[in-house]
Amino acid sequence: MKATSRRKAKKKYYTVAEANAMLPLLRAILRDITVLANDLRERYERLQRLNQTGGKLDTAHQEEVQHLLEEFERGQDKMREYEDELKKLDVELKDYYTGLIDFRHLRDGKEVYLCWRLGEDDVAHWHELNSGFSGRKKLETVGALGQ
């Protein structure tokens, strides 16, 4: 194995301006993710209800279960594609149902997250790496944000 292939990929740190510039693309991806996540949840719940019959399904219900399983698997494959797309953009998906994402950011030399959720106008919050959404803080003036 070559030494170059063992090197870790360099982390991408977003400025607020860069994160905001990504929002049109991310809105489209995250709308698809939230719709698919809810669809997958509904299919899973339907499968669970059908499986609660103790394996005593007539032919029509067995076919329905098979069809739901195939759709569920295709949906999971599509979700993995969306996840891969976000990884390539160096964006971290935190909640499939609300479209919550984080961007790595350097704030006063310390690694933190810029935090944004589908439906918000722009990136206006940040939080420590270990604090999550509940630790979100409003961004201050633009000049201090490493744009």
C-alpha cells in the first residue's frame, strides 16, 4: 500500500459564507431526504403491523409484504446515495426527519459546528462538537465568524 493512500483526508472547515452558499443545493437534497425518511418509516411500520400476525398471512398479504420489503430496500439504497452525497460535500446529517445538518467550522481556532435546519433562511447558529442541537447559539456579527 502506498503511503499516499493511507493519508487521512483533510477536513473541510466551512466559513459562514461558504455554508450559506451551499444552502440551495442542500435544500434540494434535504427535502428529498426528509420525504424519503418519512416514507421509509411508514413502510417499516406497515411491515411491522403485517408481521404481527404471527406468520399467518394469506397469499395477497404475503405478496404485499414482499412488495413492501422490495420498496423498503430500494428506499434504503436511495438514502445511502443521499448520505454519500452529503459526505462528499463534508456536511454532517444529524436528523433525517427535520433536515438538520452541521458544517465543521473553526471559531477562534477551535473546531465547532455551524448548525442549520431545513426551513431556516440561512446559517445563523453554531454549537460545540459535543453539545448538539440543544446547545445551539446564535451567531454574532459577521466579522468575527471567519468569513
